[in-house]
Amino acid sequence: MDAWRDVEVPDLPGRGPEPRLSDTATGELTVAATGRRASLYACGITPYDATHMGHAATFTAWDLLVRAWLDAGHEVTYTQNVTDVDDPLLERAERDGVDWRELALRETDRYRADMTALRVLPPTFLIGAVEALPLIEAFTERLALRGVLYDLDGDVYFARCADSGFGALSGPDSAVGLSVAQMTALSAERGGDPDRPGKKDPLDVLVWRAERPGEPAWDSRFGRGRPGWHVECAAIATEYLGTAFDVQAGGSDLVFPHHEMSASHTRAACASDGRVFARVYAHSGMVAYQGAKMSKSLGNLVLVSRLRQSGTDPMAIRLALLAHHYRSDWEWTDEVLATATNRLARWRTAVSTPVDSATPSADVPAADAVLRAVRERLADDLDAPGALAAIDAWADVALAAPAGSVAPADARLIRDTADALLGVAL
């Protein structure tokens, strides 16, 4: 499927440092890309009620990574999926009395419009699960040839015991440190079926769900049905990025089971190909609203589209998101948006103050020092709040100085820095 339209990124002088990320698996700060080509897979939306602030915060974080990579001189290949057939989508379509395909198309279009408004750079590949069905079936066939699948009443399961590396991301020996009991509980909470009778292991997961009455289904060598969620991302990631790539990204609620299982599927399918799946895992925190995690199931959503329709500047929304470190959990409030709106106004005033015949003041920090500070902050695990603080400090001095104190070249470089690295158009 088509992504949204591209965003023009201003050229900045020099090159930024190599971005480093806190790797979820190890807890260590790790260089995000080791070669000239940087590769990123980010799990995308299930399009039945997009785009809430949790989505927006997550995809803005990965946008910072892409921008920092580009600034460091990398060629970037970014793949993102859209899970346009899945239980939550089907349930919402039935509840609202609409065709599931119509719902998926409508919400995917809304998501594209929101990402465009927030000036998020589009992925190189935006791939829907339905269009990827041939890829997913071929990947599942590779698993079958490895002997790691089994049938249970027509459903096809992946035997997690076949992967000796299972748990590398979130298991007891990782920085996450989940026990098997904790994994089992999370599986039940997040779409799994650990209590299903007949499974060889409670943590085994569906890779192909046999057709149920009233549900969409497609023909395959495994019978009519539809793919599981984890194998969807494994198949798409390896098709478009190769069996090994730099960064797997998503919300922290995807660490287990989704990202653990996608990596496990890929190790089992591609073990003879050497190192497989992601070298670094990056996970964003959860955004709450009215005291609870913002989620579609709870219905406590603040939608980007509704804020935009109410007249809120998308750049204020983006600044509200950037005011929080991507790995932190935080709560959306009216005050958060008001603070961002005030910051946007101050920045815009600071870079647009008319210059008269006076000599620019030496009291206003040089813009190249601000650029350097923003680059350093983003390279340090995407420290967006630190980057905002660097521009805040410049703007405070510029606004307090007499008219004509800001050189036009400095104002232009501050505008370009905010635009190119933070995605904020001033």
C-alpha cells in the first residue's frame, strides 16, 4: 500500500554523530546502525481507531531516529506494517455494522493524514497484512520445512521449544527478565491462548488460524484461514529488510509476546542464514489519559485527527510529544498541550523577530552551538526533551535581547535545525 507524502528535510551544515539507542534486550546504549545503510522495522497500526496519542508518540520517536540517521549520513530503509486483518478490527467492524475492509481503509487513510500533518517522514515500505499474504504463506512454509509447526484442530501452531534462542529479548537472562509464568500471563492479556487444551506448550502461538464462520479467510497450503500476528511481522520484516537488520521498534507492550515471537519465528525459519532479525530493540513508553493507559479497548483516546479538527496546530501536538523521552510513560493532559503551544509560539517569535540596522548581539548564543547541542541530545538515545531545552535556551535569550540582536543567518539555522532534526516547522 502507499505511504503518505514525503517531507522535505532542510540540509544542515556538517554531519551529526551516530545515534545510540537503549537496547531493550541488553539494557545497554548501543550504536543504532553499523553500516552506511540503516534499517528499521516498526510495527504499525491495526486500523480500527487511529491515530491516538500513543500511536503518535511512538511513530514520532522513530521519526527522530530516521532524521538522526539521515543527518549522520546514512541511507535509511524503513519498513512499517499495517495489520489490516485481525480480531480487534473484525470485532470493531461487527460492532459498528461496517465491512471490515471499509473500516481498515478509512482508518488507514486517517492515519496517513495524521502522519502527514505531524510531518513524520514516510516509511520506505508501508505493507498491509492482506497484500503480504503470499509472503506470509511462503515464510510459514519455511517454518513447516524446519519441522517447527504442528496442527491443532486445523489451526497451525509454532512450537517455541524448537528455538533455542527463545527469550533472548525478554526472558530471564535478558534485561527485561520475564519468567515463564510472567510470559504466560502476558500472553493471555495480549491476544494469546496459553490455556487452550491440546497445545504442546502454553506459549506456542498461532501462525495460521483456520477459517471461522463469518470471518475473512484465504486459501493456502495450510487450508483456508488467515495468518497469525507474529508471523506477519516476521515475514514482512525479512522480505523488505533481509533476515538481519538494525532496529526493531515498537511500543513497550510489544516486547512480549509480539517481538519475542517474531524474532523466534525468524530464527527458526532462517537459522542457517547466520545472525537473524534485529540487532537492536527499541521500545517506547505508554501514554496515559485520565489515569489509565490510552487504549482502544478502554476508549480513553485522544485522537490526533480530533485535535486537528478543533484547530490545534499539528506542530504543537508534535512538541507535546517531544517533551517526553520516548522510553518514558507519561500522561496526556490539557496542560501538556498548553505548554507545547506556548513553546511553539515562543520559538516562532524568536526566529522571526525583524532585524534592524543594529549589530547582532553577542549575548545571543550562536546558532551552530544550538545545532551541535540538538545533535548531541538526539544521538544520546533520542533525548528529545534535552534537544528542546537547547532551543528553549536560545529562544529565551533571543526574546530578551533588543530588536535586531538575532542575525538572519542564525534565525534561519535555528529554523532548519528544528525542522530537519525535530520535525517542527517554524
